[in-house]
Amino acid sequence: MRLGLIFALSLLSVVFAAGCVNGRTGNNNGQIQSYPYSVVEAQWIRNGEPIEYGGQKWFPVNDVEILMDPEVTVVGEYKGTQIFVDKIDTKPYDRLYTKFARDKFRYYERWPND
């Protein structure tokens, strides 16, 4: 009787432990996409300088957009700063973004005659 109880408890422990094992593969491990950002924006951004991307100049708009990291994708880098677009945007893009805080992106637009 005692041996049967020990066996049953051991089997139960193994079953519970197996249920805790994560069967997923990959590096994400269930985490939401997250892009790093600098606490202090690059000086060229603070000076209002345009981004050169796709053979065009993109000028900063004095506003921000609240976007979650999974809503954007990196399309390049300019002067050491990641350049993003909205994931639902297609070429030719309407806006480019630089990240400056959690869920806050500065956006850039082409001038109409550009």
C-alpha cells in the first residue's frame, strides 16, 4: 500500500512538472516586440534636421504619435538612429518615425513638392 502511494505521488509530480515545460521554440518566448530607445534624443533630431531616406528628405513634424512597438517595423537607420514605419503602411510611405520614449514616436513627412 505504501509503495503504491509513493509511486502514485511520484507519477503525479512528474505529470505536473511536464505541464510546466514550455514547448515553444524561438527567441521571443511570448514577449511583445520591444525596440530600445535613447533617453536623450540625438542632437540632429533636436535640431530639427531632416532624415534622408529613399532618396528623399523627410522633415520632422512638431508632434508625436503613440504607437506600441508591435505596430511598427524598422526600415533602416540614419545617423545611428533606427527609422520605423507603421506596419500597415506600404511604399511609398506616408510617415517615418524615430522612437524617443516608451510608445512615443516622433514622425517625419515629405514636403509636398519633394
